[in-house]
Amino acid sequence: MKIITIFFLSILFVFSSCKHDLDIDNPNAPTIDKFWKTANDAQSGINSIYSTFHRVGLARNQFFLTIIRSDEGFSTSPNGILINNFDVFNVTDYNLWETITTWQDCYVGINRANQVLDNVPNIEMDSIVRNQLLGEAKFLRGFFYYYLGTLWGNVPILLKTSAADDKPNTSSQADVYAQCVKDFSDATLVLPQSYNQANLGRATQGAAYGMLGKTYMQMHQYNQAEQAFSWFITGSGAGVYSLVSNYRDNFLSTTENNSESVFEIENLTNLANDHDDDASGNPDLLNYGSSFPPFVAPRPIGFTDGQARRWCIWEFLKEKTTSGNRDPRVDASFLYDSTDVRGPAYTLVYGQTFNSRNYENVTGDPIAVATTHTVYFRKFLNDGTQDYENFASGNNYRYLRFADILLLYAEALNEQGKTTDAYASVNKVRNRAGLANLSTGMTQDAFRNQLKHERIVELSGEGHRWEDLVRWGDLSTSLSTRDAGFANYQSKYALLPIPQYDLDVNPSLTQNPGW
């Protein structure tokens, strides 16, 4: 069963600048004075935070920032704006809709979390339930700040319900991550290890420890990251999560919320949808699925505004399984001419063979014959269950998987010189794919390079590549050998520009360096 938590908190925003000729209170309209009174109000407030994930910035646009902008992705979109901003590092619009919607939605979620944290402590209700809800709010606030810290770096930190006259200062990336650490740490103390079937998708103790460890990794505080990840390996969370036997089960709508899922964003298809704004419009017509799949699906199913670099395929082909076969993760990760190992005559693209799609002769195709060598990200697609894509995909986004935790734990150990202890976690991930254990005796540098390979073949197209490149210090023009867009890379592109809209209304903000 899949739970979609939708609730509208637009009633809780105070628009003090609005003036009307006739100002009469609507006795039927909910107000702050009437809300935040009961346990049901507290639960509705929490639900509204989860609902933020269905807004267009987080349900679609953020993937252009985390996947297409990295060296694993590129764009052949007929929309040159997408190519400039997410492929070839030519940002000219600091208010670009695809970018600022992600920024705005993160702050929408943060403000909703702050409202819960400001008001729920005053509600008379079961203390255990109240603490759990406050833990969920802190986790989600930390989650949104993690996105902001990773993508924009230096951003304002708001810890109270927003008011119309707020003019917060810019905080450093270090302070943003420190706030994430505090929120995730607090959440670990009160969140449960699991929920019943009716509440799948809510933040758990494991999700909080996982995000705590990820934050420490971006801060290069590897000892603290190890301690956080140890909850999964040797702590009270050992045995809570496990790798599923079939790798592709992590990306199918029929196998959601499985044993490998640490934090999963719940989606549900509403074919009657006509809007993405969960703070307005008819809630029965809200899109509470993901609108991203059509933007990465192969033509003519989708628009291919984002595609995968073929070098990713070569990573999978470097090594065979112990039975002499190809790494099975490649066909679960990409649609391309040989997703079926027998080639394009057998590879199915939404029910038709790659050959029968006649890609090299598609009229108006901007990459013409090269299309036969194009690779499409598959993990967000629904080609395994239907022959089309729409703007309301119900396939959940498995943001944090146990496999990711294992690889990050190994990286944290290696960065502290504990390379010998790091093999076991990596081998678990490799063995699930049918690969042999790594040869022992690697130096720290060699093991680090091996981990870079392991993360590509395990996590390609899942939204973690950009943060990996940042953490490793690998963002540079040298990546242009496998992604031509990086020929234009400059150091300022490590962080996105603060939206000009916000700079215009808040003189306390400071633009990121170089912009």
C-alpha cells in the first residue's frame, strides 16, 4: 500500500502586504487561530511537509541539477536553455524556472517544517507520537537544507515560521551542513526503526542516520560519518536493511519500499491532474506523482531533454561476473542499443525493438545517426510496466538505498586509512551483482579510485553523482574527456547562483563567489 501525504498549508501563510477594499473574514475559512489545536492538526502539518516532494521543483527539475549537470548526463533538448544551463555550463539566467523552483520548493518545505516545530509542542497529545512527528519535521527540514547546501552552498538558514518582513542573512555552507547535522541527529533519537503498512514512506531512524552520514561525508568528517553509518553495520540497525536479490527491484513500481530502501519518496499516479502546486487549486486534480520520466525517456515516448553519457556503459563492461556474464546492473540502469546483451534486434524500447524504432532516420532528430549510440537513463522510467510515459509517474524515487550506505561507509573507512576494514561492505554490493570479491592489498588511493568505479555502476542516474564529484574534488575541465560540456567548467559552477529574485528583495543576502 502506498500512502501519499497531501495537505494544504497555504492557510498558514500570512500575507500582511495584501490590501482589499472590503475586508470581511470568511467564517468558513481555516485560519492559524483555528489550527494547531489537535493531534489531527499535528499529523496534517507533517503530511504537508511530505507533500512538498510533489511540487514541480522537487518532483522534476531537481534531477536536471543533480544528474544532467554531472558528467554522467547531457542534453539534446530542442530547448537550448536546458542545454546551456544543465549541460555546457553557460548559465545566463539567475532566475531560471527549472532552477529556482527547486530552491523555492526547498524553502516551502522548510517553512512547513518550521510551522510544525513551532506549533506542535503546544498541542495536547500523546507525547511519544508528538516526539515522532517533531522528529519527522526535523528530518525533512534537514533533508531540504542538505539539497540547498549541496547545490547552492551558502544560503539563509530559517529555523522559525517565516514572516513577511524576514530578511535573513546568508549562512556559509559549513553552517548549513552543521544545521543538517543537528536536525538529523535530533531525529535519530525519536524516529522509529519502521512503520506499519499504512505509514510506509515516513522518515525512519535509519533514514536519519543515513542522511547524517551523507552530510558528514560532504563535510569530509569521515570519523563522524563512520559512526553514523555504523548504526547500519554494527549498531542497533544491523539487520534492519538488506540488499534485494534482484537489483532492478529498486526501480520498479511493483517492488517499492523493499528491504533495501532507506528513504523513499512516495509517488502516486493521478491521471486527472492539471497542476503541480499543492498550495492552490483543486486537490483532487493535483499531480502527486513524478513528472520527470518523459524528460529522459527515449523518443518518441519522451523528449530526451536529458540523456546519459555512453562512457557510463563502458564502466559496466570492465568486468564480468563470476559466471562470465555481463554485469546485470547495466540493463537495469540504461536503455540503449544493447540493453539486451544480444543487441538492438532484441533490445525492447517500450515494447518495440531498438532496430524497429529506426532511430537513425527519425525526422528532426538533432543527433541523427548518433542516436543509435545514445544511452537513456532507465531507473526513473516505467518501460517495465507500460508502453508510455506521462507527467504523473507513480514510481517511487528511492533516494537513499542500503547499497549507497555500504559504499559510503567503505569510503569513510578508507579515508581514515582503514582500507582493510572497508572491503567487506563493497564486496556485499559487488556480490549482489554477481561480481567476485575485490583483491586485497590496495593502497588508499587505489581503493578510492575503485570506489569511484563502484559508485558509478551501482548508482548511475539516481541523483548522487554531482555530490560525489564535489566531495572528491573532481569537478574540473578534465572531465571534458568524457563529457564535452565540462570544457566550459569554471570553479564558480561548483555552486549555483543565488536567485536574483531573492537578492532583489533581501539586501542581507550575498551572491555566491564568481556570480
